Amino acid sequence: MPVDQIANLAQKAKLASNKLASFKDDLKSKALTEYAREIERNKEKILVANQKDIENAKAQSISKALLDRLKLDESKLNSVMTGIDQIAKMPDPIGKIELARELDHGLELFRITCPIGLIGVVFESRPDALPQIASLCLKSGNGIILKGGSEAEHSNKILFDCLIKACTKTGIPTDAFALLSSRSEFSELLKAEQYVDLIIPRGSNELVRSIQASTNIKVLGHADGVCHIYIDSSADWDKVAPIVIDAKIQYPAACNAVETILIHESIAPQMVIGLCHALKLRNVEIKCDKRTKTFLPTEFDAQITDAWHTEYGDLTVAVKIVKDIEEAIEHINKFGSGHTECMIGEDKDAFEKFFTEINSAGIYLNASTRFADGYRYGFGAEVGISTSNMHPRGPVGIEGLVTYKYKLVGNGQIVSDYVGKDARKFIHRDLH
Amino acid sequence: MPVDQIANLAQKAKLASNKLASFKDDLKSKALTEYAREIERNKEKILVANQKDIENAKAQSISKALLDRLKLDESKLNSVMTGIDQIAKMPDPIGKIELARELDHGLELFRITCPIGLIGVVFESRPDALPQIASLCLKSGNGIILKGGSEAEHSNKILFDCLIKACTKTGIPTDAFALLSSRSEFSELLKAEQYVDLIIPRGSNELVRSIQASTNIKVLGHADGVCHIYIDSSADWDKVAPIVIDAKIQYPAACNAVETILIHESIAPQMVIGLCHALKLRNVEIKCDKRTKTFLPTEFDAQITDAWHTEYGDLTVAVKIVKDIEEAIEHINKFGSGHTECMIGEDKDAFEKFFTEINSAGIYLNASTRFADGYRYGFGAEVGISTSNMHPRGPVGIEGLVTYKYKLVGNGQIVSDYVGKDARKFIHRDLH
């Protein structure tokens, strides 16, 4: 598509999105169920298209990790269909009354959930992200303009076609959905702030950062995931190694993997030695402060660092000794990215302090930071994790794709009657 | 203060804000009550300081409207104190559990409200805005850096000193609060995105726009208030003139005043004549589309316009005839600012369509757009009105000054146990 057409496309999608807001939940759920069936019916075609993408990718000698993400198989498609069916069955996120208040007799105020509008999504490699994100947007009544990785072009195209067919069959206007095919098209979309309400980038930190820098539209996501584990003096030693190892090695590239371990000085000597041994055994490289280094045998060869705001994303972890919980909190607030932090300890008061004074989306006690995920939180699915201070924050599921409007229903009320002397008084009575 | 000190000031305030998050509601409420008493005790001093500001302003031949806003008197100060006492009595907005879910036995997830952090507020002329905003921030556990209008310098200083005295007496750290005195200091604060979580500008659209353009920090507010009234064919004629007149003339400079009237063509001839007469009688100037003009007697001298995205802010209103409710909705979505729109009509289905398909913070049936206000909504007070699509939206009271964190409490759980074969299954049971 010529890039000068993108603003038109976005305008049309935005207009159609406004209509989408009025579709009832049963119709949206029907379209989703239909979408899953459409994928089922086209399974063979999808796998053939995916095979083509795989071969092209191989010809460009793409990394094994990328190939794994790119590859679709029967089992991945089954998960996709199960996921869509689950989203279809979720309660309607739209039209929920969050506040109902009588301002005066015959003057009633409601705050009601509604779709955000039109959402631009860019995602890398994984074609199974497309049906997941599209389903969440459809269920929440949002229009969506998608841009997948060019390496998954054929897979994405057919997965998108299935969506369009399902909507057409169900009578949902398809102008609210579009699939872009080039980066330059998406760059143009980032300028269409009149029509696009939210951008969701799913991919590397570099992708998120470059998008944040190039648009005035609100971007949902996180550019960093510098997660911490603080081991308090009250820690149950049996819990330490399993949690730290899970948080570091279960999926080191994930944004919720741990990057820095802070150890209370009162337990430092033995804890440093024990924990670092356990990590070394699992090939985790250790960077540390000077003091930690003094506790480690020379053969450890741990590198001294002071680059505490580093997301390693691999089998590397930073270790630092802190004087007390105060220093741990200050360190995290200073060097963290607002993602997820864990305290290992049995002192509940210390944890309350840790929870209250740290400014991050997730604050854990005795659990791996890797739990920070929409599926694990029971949201069914997630569009991403937000490290913003404001809503939506943390793992963002379908609830993060809705906003609200105020509805005021009167029968001719005017403000003049409520000012000056003999003014009418507001009642402000909540309706239940 | 030298501008190179501002980042330090913000850092210090941010650190103190983290502590503020842990103060219990009774202490914050006590500090607020103390604040009101401190203002009471210093009433004379405040009025003397305000008199100085008034005299300086007069010497600079400032407009009457500005002088009115600048002037404090016994009655305004009484309202300020009543307002603070009301905020003190409001339920604690912090620590509310919005979600409680058992992910697995012994692994519990909570979503809990918490302060946003450090808020920068810039406001113009009205010194009574200072105690109102500061009280909302204190009650919600947020630190605040204020910058008032230079014309209110003496009044602001003493109102701020009263806050500091009240906090000191109550034992609340005062590093979380600061008052800036120059524009260049505030410009510097806009760069401190590491420490400042939210900027709230209270003032003209120009102020809001210039701040939005010069910071990466989230700005809460609205740059425009282009509100509409659509008169449906089902309108009860007796309701039309009172609502339109109230929405236009009760306070024309307000952002929730109406700027454009859309009239359904089936009732246009008489409605246009009747309504425009009523407006003219109240000295409201009319701008209109060509078709409306044809219905108006020549002595009306209405100017033809097509600048539909105009916030007049004075006794001027635009009038346009629309074919149907569809055209009204499209017009509002295209030219509106997402603030507040009203439909006058008795057809409930038409209103549902109007409500659902328009993307604005407030959608009203048969009530003046001037109701869009935190006090009228029963929020006690407001820090501003947000025309953002996302939270917080519309009039923003104390609830808009809180965000949330996820708390996960476990006893050693790791993610590895929940993946692969023989994986543990999540329970995802909501706790009530």
C-alpha cells in the first residue's frame, strides 16, 4: 500500500471502530468462535504458508531461536484455537457499570467501560501472536491495525484472512481491522495520532524504544525489564536458590527474568558463597560489587560492575550486598525499570515496607519474578506488560484494553439552578 | 533557586514521596485537618499577603477577570478550609484491594491501589487552587511540586507555608512538597522525567499545549474543550433553550461550555429560528453553516463558518444542521475534543447509539454540558479534566491520583513447576 494511503486507512478503521463499540458480546463471541473454526478449516493452508516462511528464513540463515518462534505446528495451532475459544467465553469487558450515582432527583451519573478505539500493534516473528492479540481486541470492541514481522508474512496473511472471513460471516464490519505489510507503512501509522488511540509493540526493547521515540500516540509496553530479588536477613535459606535459579535461568531472555540480586549484609558471607556456587553450577556468570567479590573464592573470577541498570537477558546476574532493606529499596527505585521485584524473607513487616515503598508494577514475596505474566495471573492472555506508573500497569489482559465514559442522564437539568442563593443541592447518593 | 538545583530537588522529593506512600490514612487526615486550622490561624496574614499581590497586579493593569481570580477574601478562605476538611474525611484511596486471586495453593495475587509518586502542578492566578490540589495529593500519598502564577506569589507562599507547618506538626516528611517560584524552574522540572511521574497544568489551553509539547512526562489535562449539543428530532422543545443557554452563557470561558449546536434537519426550520432568537436575546453571537443561515431572518447577520473545531470561550456559538444522528456522531468524533457532548431528545435508543459511538469522556442526555466537573460529579474536588482516551478520563478527583501495584505472596513457588509435563496447574480462584 502506498504510504500516503495509511492515514486514510486509519481514518476508515477508526470510523469502523466506533461502530464496533456497539456490537453486543454474543455477536463478538460468535465471531471469535467462528475465527477458531476458520483456523481449524484452514490448518493445512496455514502450515503450508508457514513452511514457505520457514524456508525463506532459512535461506536468510536466521537464528535457531527465531526459527523456533516462527514455526507453527499442529500443537501450536491447537493452542491458538483453545486460546481464542477461551477469550470468546470470557465475560464481556464492555458496558460494565463502575459507578452509578444520583447527583440529584432525576439526574443520574454512570461510569461505564467502553473500548479504547483503534489500536496499532507491531509484533515480531511469532505468527501465533496475531490471532491472540486480534481476539483480545475484537472481544474488547477495539479496532486493530497489525504489522507482523516480514519473516512471517505468509503465515500472518492467512491467519488474518481467517479473522476477516469469521467477521464477515458473523456480520461484524471488517473495516476496523487491517494488516500492514511493511515497516514504512507502520511508521506512517505512528503519525496518525488523530485516528490511532494506542500503540502496542510486542518485541525487543529496541523496538519498543524506537517506537516510543517516534510517536505522540500512547505506547503500551516496557522498554526494559530490570527485575530484582532482595534476600532479606529473615530469608528461609531453602527458598533462596530455587527462586533465584528459576527467575534467572527458566527463560533468561524474558523481561521478567531477574537481573540483580541484593543480599542483606548480615547473611552475606555464607549466602554469597552458597548462592553463587549454585548459580555457577548452572553456568550463570556473576557480576558483582567489590564487597561481594571479597567473599568469593578467586577461581570464581566474578567481574566487578557498577552498571546496575543492565538487562542482561542471558545467563548473567549481578550481585550486590546491601546494608539493610532501606538500601535495597533505594537501589531498586534508582536502578529498576518498574517491572517486578521480589523479596525473599519471612519478616512480614519488612515485606510491607518493601511493597509500599517500591515503585514497581509487581512486588513479590517468596515467588519467582517469572510469574509476572497475564496467563499466570489468570487474565487468559496478555497483550504485553506495562511498566508505566499509571493504568494499565503490569501484565495487561483484556481489562487493559478498555477505558470508560461518563453517562449523565437528566431531564433538562441546568447548572444555573445549582449556583448562587436558593441553589439546589446535589444529593450525591451512590446507587447499588 | 538556581535551575541546576531542580533535578536534585525533584530527586529528594521523589525519595520522600516513596516514604509518603506508607503513611496511614489517619495521619494524613490529621495533617489535613491541621492544614485547615493553620489557614484559619493565619487568615489575617494571608489576606495581607493577598492584598500585596492585588496591588502589584493593579500596578501592572491586569484584567478585572484575573483580579477576581487572584483575590482572596474571608468567604473564599472559608470554602478552602471546608474543602480541606472534606478531603480529610474522604475514605482512604490507598491500599484498596481491587483484585484478590488464588493462583495456586499458597500463592496469592492482589491488585492494590497506591500513590502515583511525585506530581508536578502548574496553575495560574487563583491562589485557592494551591490548598485544594495540595490536599488531594497529600490525601492520596503523592508528593507534589507546585508552581503558581507569579502574580499570586505572596498568597501562594503563605498558603504553602501553612501546609509545611501542618505536616511538620503531624510528623509527615516535608521533603515531598516544594513550591517553585519561577517559570524557568518549572521548565527544568519538566525535564526531570526520572523523578516526576505526572504533570498537571491548571490554566489556559495555551499553557497545557506548551507543556505537552515540552515534556516526556505524562500530562493530565485537556488542551481543548469543544463540547457539542445535538438536538435530536425526538427533542422535548421545552428542554432545548434552557440547556443550550446554560451550557453557553453560565460560564462561557469554561472548558465544558458548549461551542457547537447540531440540529436534526427534520426540526431545523423552527428550531433554528426559535433557538437563535433565544440566544440573540442573551447577546450570543451565532456562526453557522449555509443551510442554517437560510432559515435565519437577514437582521440576524449570522456569519457562515466551517471552522468547526473552535473553542470560542465567549458568547459565540456555532450552529449546524445535520441530516441525522449518524451525521451528528460523525461530526462530533471528527471535530470534537473528547470532552463532553449532550443529546437533547426523548428517544432512548437514539441516545444509546449516541452514547456508544461517540468517543468522549462525557456523554449526556438532556443535561447541560456544564455538569462536567469533579465537584458536581461528587468527587469532592478535582485536579482537572482529562480528555485522554485512557484512565484517568473526564473530571479527575482523588481516584485519578492513585494507581495500583500487584502483590504476589508465595512460599517459594517457581515457574518451572508450572511448565512441561506433570506441570502443576493454576487454580485462578477469586478470593472474596
